[in-house]
Amino acid sequence: MIAQSQIGFIDFIVEPTFTVLIDTTEKVIGPLIDEDRKARETGNRRSSLTGSGSVTVESVQRHSSNRHGNSDDGHINFSLTAIDLPALRHHLSSVITSNKDRWKELSVH
């Protein structure tokens, strides 16, 4: 019964919640990503996220690189254009499916 309860919880609570979460994130972050792309194309670095311009992507990169080290190529991409929302949706979907499959296996035993 516990396994069946978990499957129901995943089907009726977890999956719909994450679907709404990802849809909302796409609606909020999507325009910011587009704005960032356009700013990069035009050379204008100011975006909604930087407000007055006192905080820039470059300053965050420098600060984080000093604290956490660099990636293998020496560059860490903190820009909005680095966000892959479809990949995030796919990853969350696969995690949910994997958990549901695990509980289905447990329900058989």
C-alpha cells in the first residue's frame, strides 16, 4: 500500500506541481533570457537583472571564480543564455519517471 500511495502522490501532487513550476519558470525567465541575448548582440550589457548597472555578469563571474575556482577551461558561464529550460524540463521529468518506476517495482514485491 505504501508504494501505491507514493505512486499516487507522484501522479497527483509531484508531477503537476513540477509541471506548473517549469511552465512558470519558462514564462518568467524566458523573456529575461531573450533580453540578455539581445543585449549581448547589441553590446548593451544592462538588463533587468542588473538594475542600475552596478552589478554585472562579469563582476559576478569574477567574484565567483575567485571564491569557487574556475572550470577546466577557465571560464564559468553565469549568463542567462546559459540556462537550458528544455533540458531542465527533461531532467525533472526523467527524475519523476525514475522515482515512479522505482515505486512500481516496490509495489510488485
